[in-house]
Amino acid sequence: MLIKRPRGWELPESAATPERVWLSRRSLMLGGAGLIGAATLPGLARAQAADPTADLYPAPRNESFVLDRPVTDESIAANYNNFYEFGSSKRVAAAAQALRTRPWTVVIDGLVEEERTLDFDDLIRTMTLEERLYRLRCVETWAMAVPWTGFPLADLVAMARPLSSARYLRFETFLDPEVARGQRQTWYSWPYVEGVTMAEATNELAFLVTGVYGKPLANQFGAPLRLALPWKYGFKSIKSIVRISFTAERPVSFWERQGPTEYGFWANVNPEVPHPRWSQARERMLGTDEEFPTQLFNGYGEWVAGLYAAMEDEPLFM
Ligand code: MTE
């Protein structure tokens, strides 16, 4: 990540500092951030208490999805986020509280029988929520295991009634530079955009997330609606979605536009295909710093490998 206009004097902290030192320094800061966070984020507690969907949580767990490692501690996951709209550091939780998530509408448009604008609170009540334990593997090599709550993206596709000419879904995040100061950085092309094929969107694993840790999503996780595509690098899991368009043409995503030689459309996890600037062979769990070998499709090949049969010519792993 962190591609911007290169300036010789500028290095991300992770590049300037050996990762282990940086990560343990981070854990130290997070230890404190938990306390500071509790004291300085009253808005977060208030927003959740007032959330009109709070009664929907916790949702029953779908036991088909099991983890091979412990769930990441909530205070760790909630204080180490990628949400460039609120800055390029991982400590964006406080800044993200400025985002007003009500009222919130999601536009469904493009190649559908009928374009419409859905109120999020209505949409969520037409869906059956469930909890899924998924792993998330960031392209930067950190990983976490979290209990997302939401509904299958396939259910939204069915509701949207796409035309047979629809081949892709294009997702868009809100655009409000007044609130999201990161969106004032002109070297990024806002708003954040992501895309998947129809086959990917209707795969059982593709999940639209409305909650985490048995509660409505906190802002820094991408409230009120985000995607979870656990077999792909985390940047595909777009946050705070306001528009879902069905298209005939492949969307160009935020990071692909930013750095097409580093971040592609497919972005499926593969330990054997390094990022141009680092290896993808291993991953490190947030919180424990425990390392694991990276798995092909992040370990979800059973569900998704078939999607990519006979597509060897595509750069499936970047
Ligand atoms: N969505 C938006 N709109 N903006 C972002 O910066 N970052 C992505 C993804 N979705 C991002 C986003 C990246 S790089 C990752 S790894 C995940 O969100 C991180 O999700 P988390 O902060 O909930 O762990």
C-alpha cells in the first residue's frame, strides 16, 4: 500500500524500521491505545448504543466457516486499520468516528432490471444475518481472524435482479473530503472503488458485512456496510459502500489505478507470487505476532479455486 507521488525523503515507517521492531512498537502503542481509545472515543460508544440495528446482534453463527487460529482480540483489530479516507496510518479509529453513518443509502444501478436507492436500515432487515469466522490477509502481510456479521453478497445480487449482460460488480465508497481528510490527498483517485466478477460475487464466501464482534460495525471497520472476500488480499474488501453497480466492463479499482504493477484486479492470495516490493510467503497475526505460512487463496481454495480454472493467462495473484 502507501503508493503516492514518490519523494526521496519519504519512507513508510515499515520500510524504514525492521518489521519486528515496528510491530512490537505498534503493539506497545496499541496496548496504550486500548485505554486511551476507551477514554477518547466516547462517540464510538454512543454511535453504537444509538445504532438502529443493534437489536440484530449477535446473529447466529454459520458453523461452516472454522478458523485454524484464535480470533484476533477486538481491541487490536479495532485499533489497527487500513482506511485511507482517514489517513494512511493504521491509527485511524478516532478520525473515522467523524463519518456519519445515518442516514445511509446504497445505490444499486447499472445493468439491473430496475435501478434503486436503498436505505441501509431497510436493506439490512430484508436480509438474514449470520456470523462467520473469517481470516483477513492484508497484502502488507499482516493478518487477523475476525467474527464478521452480515449476509451473502449473492443475496444482494439476487435482490438486484441483474441483466444477463452484467459481468462485474463495481463497489464505491462514500466521497466526502470535508469529513474524510484523507480524501483531500490529490495523489489518490477518490472515491475508493473495488470490483469482482459475477461468479465471484455469487460465490458462497463473498460476504457483505454489517457487524463485527457481535455488534454493528464500528466506523473504522467500514460502517455501515463493507465487503469481506477472505480469499483475496484485504484491499478488495471495500469499506463504507454507497454504490454497487452492475457492469459489462471490468472496473478499475482504487489500488489498481494507483499502482497497476503492484495491485491488480484479481488479488487472490498466493504465497508463491511476491509483491514487487516484498515476499508474500508468510503472514503475521495482529496482536500475537505469531507467524504462519501464507496459504493459496488464503486457505479458502475449496470454495474458490474452481472460479479460476483455465484462467492462467490472467494475473490472478496480484
Ligand atoms: N476500503 C476503503 N474504502 N478504504 C481503504 O483504505 N483499505 C483496505 C480494505 N478496505 C480500505 C478499504 C485494506 S488495504 C484492507 S487490508 C482492509 O480494508 C482492512 O480492513 P480492516 O481495517 O477492517 O482490518
